[in-house]
Amino acid sequence: MIIANQKPSNEIWKMIQPYQRVLIVGCGTCMTVCGSGGEREVNFLHNALRLMELKLNQSAHTFSEFTIKRQCETEFIEMLTEKINYVDAVLSLGCGIGTQAIAERFDNLPVLPGVNTSIIGMGTTQGVWLERCVACGECILDETAGICPVARCAKGILNGPCGGSKHGKCESNKEMDCAWILIYKRLEKLGQLDKMRKYYPMRNFQTIPRPRRLIKSVTGGNTDGQLSL
Amino acid sequence: MTLDVTSIESQNNSAILDRSLMPPCQAACPLHMNIREYVDLVARGKVMEALQVIRSDNPFPSVCAYICSHPCEEACRRSHVDKQIAIRALKRFAVEFGGDRKVRTEARTIFTEKTAIIGSGPAGMSCAFYLRKLGYPVTVFEAHTEIGGMLRFGIPQYRLPREVLDSEIRRMTGMGIEFRTGTPVVSLDLLFEMGYQAIFVSIGAQQSRRLGVEGEDKPGVVDAITFLREINLGLKPAIGENVVVIGGGNVAIDASRSALRLGARTVNLVCLESRAEMPAFAADIQYAIEEGVIVNCSWGVKAILGKEVITGIELKRCVSVFDANGKFNPSFDDSITQILPADTVITAIGQIPQIPESYGLKTSRGTILVDPVTLNTNRKGVFAGGDAASGPATVIQALANGRLAAIRIDDYLHHRYPRSLENENKSPLGELSPQTIQAIRKISRYEPPLAPPEIRIKEFQPIEQVYNWETAVDEARRCLRCGSGAEILFPDKCATCLTCLRVCPYSVPRIDQDFNIQIPPDQCQACGICVTRCPAMAIALRKPWDRRHINEEIERFRHRIKITQSRPLIIGFCCQYGLFGTGKLAGILKTAGEGIWIIPIMCIAKVETYHLLQAFELGAEGVFVAGCGEQCARENTIAEAKAQIQKAQSVLVEIGLKIDQLQAFLPEAKNDNRSGDPEKWLEEFAGYIGSLHLNSLLAAEGKN
């Protein structure tokens, strides 16, 4: 799940200043789940902006709102076609992908981000999300007892723990568990401690070709799901 | 009301329709009164509206408010948590405070078919009431000189004051119902000849059963129906010092308590049943014992002693009342006996109808044989109901029976096939789960005040008093509002984010096998927390008013601003239960003066951030949320309200307002002195906002 955080209202306020009529577009999937851009947040922001408008004596802006099922699908975005004729800008409460998808569809329309897309993570209790994956494209979770060192180690090293690990905590943050100690403990439980001995060559972060593209054939099969440039 | 959700029309209208489910109390009520609705209205302090709801389903609200046997309370699901809601007492409150007996009922004649009712007891009067409302000319024939049947002659005045009954009858004559008193009907054929096209026979069950023991015909033995009738006619039947009443039903209890009021020194009640088996209402038995009636359970009568006058009564031990098949078949142990001194014996062992042969109606076990669905007898156009058809029953059953008869007579006169009512009157709600019961706050029941027993037995005055306003609100808010909880109204919006599952204080929402969220309606407590937290706004409460009441209030204010051009200084969202109940929050209404606008809300947990922002948008300088605190019937409401307030405050800071301009008055614990007195708090808050306002005015002056 993609997790984002809504930008502070005054930052959004500054962003929309050049545009008179603003359509606030919510996303009904990830942004709804993480409570940053679902229909409720769209409604909240709509009310907040209207109040700001009133209190800061501008009366220059009008707002409207609309929430679509998923902002990262062109078919859903099509539903905005009619509405954008009456606005000067779209404030997207979708993640970075959704914002770009709308921008890509409507050439002449300024699209503004209403959220800071932050992590790929999981929800634990209400309102708490933890990063668990960085989408590196080379999954080795089978070797690391189901705990990702790339996402959960501050350094993202593949041969840990490093010298900064103390009492199971990370030197960069005393509150944070050292991912490699977690991996060790879990491998111990699984009886697979020999996997700790395996050496991984250093990852070359510079050579990840961006933007990546995933093409899957409809017929499926192992070799089709390739990441390529 | 249950809806066919598969129909396209209902889905389109789902946002505005009432989607609440029938609660168990309503299903248990023979009249199927909308109990949840009027209890809720009382809790909101809207007593006139509550009375309107009561009157829409009940022909005699005042009578029922005094003497209904309240089967609804037996079905109340709150009884699993602590004690059931005092529904009848709340109805009494609504009836008295709403001024029921001052309200007229309108009716006009639409049809020409004349209808006749024989007997003016509750069943007959209810039938007459509804036939008249449907638009038929109605004539009620009554053999006695006064109207009311058992309501007048059977029920003692301390339970139902006569002026209450009289006012109900006045209302009926006002509707244009013709009463012919002192007119026993000897022949149904004659009525048909007179032009009546449908007849409802509700002659009641007024013949007392006989004991069948030695000495029963001696002077000093009287049956309870005659005894009560004499009292109710204003005569003072002569009784001795030691009275023995035989029977375990309500009539026996009424006779015992009446005997005490007539001055009997001792009153012994003798019945076959054990205390738990007694058919009389438990509360009435309790009252009788308080007043001094001695209840002798599990005794049968062996003989009535004495030669010319009665000296005593010999009893034998009753071993069991019912046989293995559950049928009434008492067995006795003749070796255990006792003798009670008695100079008056009152028998109250049941009544049977007296059906004139000349009516030509088929009977079964002494009652008129009727079709249970159509209430039709063996004669065309003759319907029967009430005690005459069912055997002795309660007033509320008689009223329901009379109403059904009116519907069936209407069907008959219009050649319609009778509509089945069976499935419409079932509650789809199951029992509360132990987990939910555990999570519901326990709040003790407020009993209506009673006169002390020593005063009660001196006269035939009504013994039960009415709640005062605050207690009624407090009692009514105990209602669990079964069947009106939250539902996922827009499943297409639901992103299955599990927020509802995580925030529900009662752990009601669950994931089904298809990975969809379900909110079981029989467990939901309608606190509304999931509604305000659902990020997709897919959840809504089942009742339309619950869904929109805050928005409506805000719109009303918006309109008011337009008209009066005056702006509020402060807007307060206040728990309306707290405002009208006994809690300390009630003081806020008194303090709220000029410029302070109060929006009563169902519970502070239902306030959403945008409501608070809209209040500022309306022009308020200050906004507050005031909860009822320790009185809240639901869990987590304070924390939820705080979260919404915090979120709104974050916006205030960004637009240059002060955080303090949005405040909360949320007394948390019972002995929370920090939050203190709401009146003082509001005064301070108003003073603070006033000074801010003044400063801003001065600043604006300075600029100019």
C-alpha cells in the first residue's frame, strides 16, 4: 500500500494562489486507506480552504470536489473530463502517481500535489504505518527470513549487521530495531542460521535504470514479468 | 421498515430512505408502536414529537400510559446488560407533558357503509376508532349505562383514573362515533336489518368462573368482577375484616388491593401457582405485598367454612399446577391443609364470555370461533375480537385486536383479499453477543416515583407519578437504539481500509469470507464513531435524521444569518442528552445568552471536523463542543471528539486564529473537578472570545 501524508493547509493555500477555480480530486484507493486523500479528506480540505478564503479576505477562489476510485487509472481519470472545463487547476490528493497520471491526461491543466507521497508500507494500529519495501526490484526475502534489510536497515546493507548495532538497536536511532539482528533472530528460529554466512556482493544503487517499466504478457509465465528500461 | 435492497429504485434512494430495522420492542408490542422512535424523541427533549409518534400507532395513548402490560419491556435487549428501559413510564411522561388529552383527532366520513360495534371495551373502542379514521360511520352499542367496558368496570381507579378514560371517550365522540349506551344487542339480524353492513362483536369476558367447592353460594362469597364493578360504580360493597381473595392473576391482585382500600384489616391472597408461576404482573404483585396483601402461594381451596355466615376457608396444598404437557391440571396433597379466618371471600379464578345464543355464532371452549387472520366468524359480515374471541387478555392485545378488526372490516367492505401482516412484524435482530454486552456501559434504570404504601391504601388515587423532565431524558437515553446503527451505505466507496473495525469501541465490524467488511446490525450500538472516521465516507447511520441532523442545523443557522443579518459570536455543539438531562451540562442552556448559538447534537462523537470549520465560516468568533461527560451511555466518545477538535485546531492556526477559539468542555470522570461547572466555564469562554472580538474591532479601527 502506498502511504502519503497530506500537506499542511497553508502550504496548499499558497500553492493554489494563482488559480481562481480549483477542483480537489480525491483517490478512493490507497489515499483513502491511509487517510490522506479519500472523500473525507477532500471534504475536510474543501471546508478548510473555504474558511481560509473567508478569513484571509481574498474571495478570489472557488472550490469544488470530486473523488474517483483510483487516480492511477486512465479510465477513471476520464471521468474528470467534463469537470475540468470549469476549473483552472486540479489539486490532486492522489499519490505522486495519481497526480502525474492526471497531468499526463490533461495537457493544458495545472495539477497540484496535495499530499507528500512517503512510503510503501503497512498499517499496524489505526493511524500508524510502517515502511516495509522500497520496490528495489530484486527481492531476497527468502534469504533474509522475510525481513527486508534494504527497507528496514538504515544503511540498506546486504551483509549486516554493521558495527553500529548495539543491543539490537540501530546507531542512527536508538528506538529503532537493527534489521539485521531481527533477521538473525528469525533465522535462528527457522533453523537457517547458515544463511547468515552467505556473502552478497555490494548493491550498485547508481545503476537502477529509471523510470522502470513492467511489462507482463497476458498469457503469464515466468520470463514475461520483466523490469526494463 | 425493511427494504428490498436488490431493487434499483431503493438503491438510488438509499441515501434518503429510512433503512433502520425493526427493534425487538416494536415487534413485541401488539400494536407495533414505534417505541425506539418515541423513546429517542424523549431523550432529545422533544416531547410533543414523541407524543405524535405514540398517537400515530395507538388509539388510547393515555390509557396505555397508565395500564399497559408492556410486553415491549420483556423484549428489551437492554435487559441483558442491566435492566430494560421503562418504556411505559416514558410513554406516560410523553402523554402527560405533551398534553395528549388536549389533542383532538380528526375524522370525516368517506364511505356510506354503516358499521356496528357491540361492546365498548378496549377492543370495540379501538375498532371503532380505526373504522372511523378510515372514514366509516360507526355506532357502538353498549349494554351498560357507561362506556368503557372492563376499562371502566374492571380496572380500579388507582390504576386508571376515570378522567383519563373519560377524556379518551370524549375524543371518540368528537370524531363522530355514535355511542348507544344501555342498549344490549339481542339479535344480529336486527342490526343487519337496520342497515349495518359489518358488525364487530367485542362483548368481552365478564362471567366469573366458579370454584366448585362446598359453601360457594353462601352470602359473603362474591366474584371479583362483581366486586370491582360495584366499587367502580361508586358503590361501597360491604366487606368483612378478614378478606380472602382466590386467584393468582391480575384481577385477583386488583381485588385484593381494592379490598385493602375499602378498609379490610387483613387481605389474604390464595393461589394455586407458585410465586414465579403467578400470571399477574410481577410489579403489581410487589406493590400489593408492599401495601399489606399476604400472598399464599401453592394452595387450593378445599371448602368454605361456616353455617349461616362465613367463618373461614380451608385450604389444601397444591403440588403442581400444570401437567407434563403444560396444560392446566392442578394436583393436590389433601394431607396438608390450613384454615384461614375469613368473613368475605372474593373469587378471581378467571372469566368466560357470555355469548347470547341468539347471535348464532359458533363457539369453541366458551369463546367465539374466529378465523385468526380475517377475524371473521361463521356469519357473513360478523367479526369478533377482544376477550370474547381470545379469552381474557391484556388491554394492549385488545387494542391491537380491535385495530386488526377495523382493517379486516375495511377489506371485507371493499371486497379486498386480506393482506398478510405476519412477516412485517418480526424483528430481524438477533441477541446481543456476550462480547457486546460486556462492552456496553451499565446505567441503572430510573423507576417512576411511587406514593408510599401507607398513603396508597387509604384511597383510590393513582399511585404512580410521572417522571420529571430530566429523569425522563436520562431514562430514555439508556435505550440501545437497536436496529438504527451504522451500515456501509455505499459499498462501492468502501476501500476495506479496516478503520471501522479498528475504531469501534464494541468490536462490531468484522471481515467476512469474501474480505468485505460487515457491520452486523444486531450488535451495532449506533455510537457513530465509524461514521465520522470512515475515510471513504461509505458508512452512514440507518436513520435519515441521524445522518443529517448536524448539517441541517448548520443550514438553518446559515439561513437565519441571511434573514436577520446578525452573526453569532459563539457557536456551541452540545450533547442534547446532556442539555436536557439531569447532568451539569444543563446549565449551559441557561447561561447561553445573546450571541451564543447552541446546536444540540445526538452525541459529541458525531461532530466532524468540517462541522467545526463550518461554524467558523458562519462567522463565529469562538466555537465549542460540550459533552455530557460521565453520563455518556457510549464508549470512547470523548477521545473521538478530541481528535476531531485537534484536527480543526490545526487549520485555525494556519489562518491566524488562536487555538483557544475552538475549545471543548468534556468532563471526563465522575469526580472530575478540573472541568468544573459548565456555566462558569462558558462565561469565561464568552468573556475571552468577547475580548478577542473587541481587540480585532479596535485593530480594524486603527487601520482605518
